[in-house]
Amino acid sequence: MGFRYFTCRLAANYPVTGYVRNLPDEDVEIVAEGEKWAVESFIEEAVRGPGYALILNVKSYVENPQGNFRSFGIKY
């Protein structure tokens, strides 16, 4: 479908780190760290999707950043 690649390209526009991956139940997980405004803007745009993706439900969780990421990428 290409949603992971769309999300990865989108992340390059924001100062965020983390990953996007497919889950076994066909959901997609996005984990992003960065300044609050950057993460919120990135997720807001990702949820709007690329136009060809059908996004039915969004769950959002806020946690303290762990600083475990150096960049944003696709996790397999």
C-alpha cells in the first residue's frame, strides 16, 4: 500500500525520530519523538494520509521521550 513509505518521507519534513511499522493485525504503528509541536504536526499530517490509504481508526498515546532513536525509519 505504501503508507510506511509515505510516513517515512513525511517525517523528513519534521525534526522527529522514531519509526513506522506494520503490525500482525494489519494495523500500522507510528512511534515519534521530538518537540511537542513537531510530533503533533507530523502525526496530524500522517493521519490525513496520502489519499490512497483508508484510515479507519487512530489511537494516540503520549509518553515521556526515551531518546532511543537517531532518525526516523521503517521498522520491519
